[in-house]
Amino acid sequence: MIGTQRRLLHSPAWLMPYDEFRRRRVAVRLVIELDRWDGARWLPTDVKPVVTPSGVIAYPGLGRRREPWTAEPELYRTRITATGLLPLYAADDEQFDAAKVGREFLAYPFDDEHPPRIAAEPDTVRLLPGPAFEYPPGTSLVHGVVRRAGNGSPVANALVEASGVVDGGLQIWRERALCDETGAYRLSLRWLTGTPELVTVMATERPGRTGRVEIRLPDDAALSHPIEISE
């Protein structure tokens, strides 16, 4: 009789990439990289995730230790690349900061008899359209570049958004996109009805560093609309 040995695998993260424009999870055509914080800098690892058919990124076994009670949790971050989409790494309850370039999580030590001190919860990573996103034909768009006031240098990874109400104030809409490394953006305005309207488009680098531009639609939709960010 051959004995069996129980071996439990926990994942310190359950990340769910979500295409905000199409309103669905993304499970294919993803490039996923994992970095570890060594106390001074981020170091790339060769750890490969498991991506489930439902589009959940997990790291089963990350954090396993021979004597977990002697070890401290380690800080990791996941970086995601998706065709046409850029990841919004700030969680829904966090303020946006363009400098954040990965979704961070702690891997708590464990073994078969000692589970992680804190279990991971499902965590949505929203993917927003970048300037190369393939919008459906006929989608109303505005485009431009986000730059710094004064010197005109591009602001990479800035969050660009517009919001308002339709149907006589009964329905709230919001459109969001992210800039690429050149500061370029393309933002959809799917609610556009074709009637003349003044829309405010806002760009955010981090709390306290924002800019905005007013666009008259539909007349100015084809023009490039730069947004300058200042303190």
C-alpha cells in the first residue's frame, strides 16, 4: 500500500483582470510578470501564475515555507500587459497615482499544517482603453495628450475621464482611459447623442495634480485636445 501525503496550496493573490470598456473579464492575450520587494527595490522573478478559464490570476504555492512561523510575509507586485488595454493598478477604494505600476500584495508564509495568517480575497484589476485600443466602429471619441504645464513634457499613465448624466438626469455615465508613455489618450464618449454639448475631460496624475479641458461636441470631436497638469 502506497501512502499519500497531503499537500495544500494557497495563493496569496486572486487577481481578476476586467475590461472596463467591454465589461467582461480578460483571460487571454495577457502577459503577466511578478516582482518581489527586497526592502530597497523591486526585483523581477521567474514565478509564473496560473490563469484560470474564468480569468483569475493566482500563484498557488507562493509563500510556502518549511517553518512558516519563523518567516515574515513578503511583498510582491503583479504587472499585466494586455493588447490595447492598460491596467489601472489602484483598487476601487484607493486614490489614483500614475506612479503605481503594479498591483501589490503580501504573501504570508504557510505549510500543510499552518495556513496563511491572512487569506487572499478576490481582487479586480481594471483594464482601461489605451490610445491603441480598438474601439468598435462608430464609437464617439476624443483624443489628445496629457502634458505638464510649463515645460510640456508628457505625463505617462495619467488617468483621463469624463462623466455626466443622461435621460433627464436619471442615468449616470462615466468613461475612463489611460495614457501611454507618450501621454497620448483616446477616450470614448458612448453616450454622445449628436446634439451640441460642452464636456469636461479631466486628467489625473496623482492627488493634487490634475488638469482639465472643455470640449464642445460634436464640433470639436476630431481635434486634438491637450490637457495640462499642474499642482
